Amino acid sequence: MTPAEIAAEALRIDRAQLPAKLESVGRLPGGLSNETWLVRLAGEAVVVRINNTNDAVMRIDRRSEARVLVEVAAAGIGAEVVVNCPERHFLVTRYRPGKLWTFEDARRPDNVGRMARLLRRLHALPLPSGVRRMDYAATVRGYWASLEDGARREAVGGDGGFERALQLAETLAGDAQVCLCHNDLYHLNVVDSADRALCLLDWEYAGLGDPYFDLAAVCCYHSYDEPLQRQLLREYAQDLADGGSGDRSHARLQAMGELFDYIGILWLEVRAAANRSS
């Protein structure tokens, strides 16, 4: 099915009426693993995501994602779901108009504060049932196990990176808080609407995890220096051991950042291997 046909089905528009009612269809930026399309049809605008991943290899749980999408839409943090059909490999949500952040937007001090406040809202949501619990050590082991090519393993773990990542994951898990996390806070997953409300896209890696993983994602993706890291911690400052202002929170953020970066390296290698074999 084409994105327009998927949108028509989701909006309960007869396919025979599609040519007359279709206003526009265009691919949206971002999404290394999925195709995402904006479809304007019969006066409505929806986003169609077509899943192209091997969910088991990439460690994606679509049933968990479906539960998360309901929760974050109700909280106004995510887009409203129109139809979610993981068994048919597509998701349709209402279009949230606004500007996608750029790398530079994510580094502006005023937006650092806005992101911190958004994460505070997300992390304060009640823990929903049916959502997977994140185990970062298991994620490292799972991606590592998927790299059957010894040369690729050597490239990403030959300097002790694999063992270091496991050590970090197990140490950080010892006193971790648990909350609903997005886990992939890249600037193209942030919509800034005209009323200055932020909405997050692409929840397929979401789960119950450590809030510092989300904070680390923002810092790592956008190359935050220490002043920006400390600003993010200060303005977030929810249940942090030292209110986000001291060295303890900053040290944990840096350790989680190292783990986040290594998981990202493994993810890229696993995705490349999956693409070669497909």
C-alpha cells in the first residue's frame, strides 16, 4: 500500500475516492530506519510511518510502543494516534504542525531549558502498564550478539569498549530511578509549535528507564559542553541527588553519556549489518 492508501484506510475514506480527495503527499525528513510521510487528505493531515526495520534485531517492541503512544498523546507530549497496525508495519498519527528543531535549535540556552522542562513532565508521568523495562546492559549484549562478523566486533569493542559499556550499565543500574523515557532525543524528533509547546516524535525505543539516559541523549546528540550540560541538569532538577547543581549529577550524566554513545555505535553497526543481509 502507498502512504496515501494507508492514510485513506485510517481515515475511513473509500479508496475509489482517493484521487479526488488527496491534496498532497510528501516524505518527511529524518528516520534512518523507517519511511515517514505527511498526507493531506479530505481536509485532514496525518503522518504515515512505514516500518522497515527488523524489530527483533533492532530491539524494538511494537506492543510496548503502542502503549507508550497512548500515554504521551494523552499528556500532550506526543501526537494523537489514528491507527496503529504493527502487524501490517504502519502507524498513522495526527500531524502536529510546527517547526522541526535543528541541531542549532537544540543548543540554544532557552531551548535547553524548554527541553529540561519537557523531560520533567515526561518523567513525572505515572508508570504505564504494558511498557517494557529498559535494561541497558541487555541492550549492549543484544546488539553485540547480533554482530556475528568478528571484524565488526573488533572495530567497536576491540579497545575494551564492550566491557566498559557493560560495566557502566551495571554500575548505573545500581541506584537508578525508573520513569517513562523517550530514549532517542534527537533534534529531528522535536516539533516546536506556534504556541511554543514542544512535541516529541518517534517513540519506538521508549520504555521504562533511567531519566539520565534521556538527559544524556540530548547532550550527546547535540555536543553539549559542560556549561550546557549543567544548565540542562539545573533546569531539570527533578529528584536528582543534588538538585542538578552539583558534581554528583554531572558525573552520572557523563557516565550515562559514555554508555549512550557506545549503544549508538552498536546500533549503527547492527543496522548496517541488517541492511546488508536484507
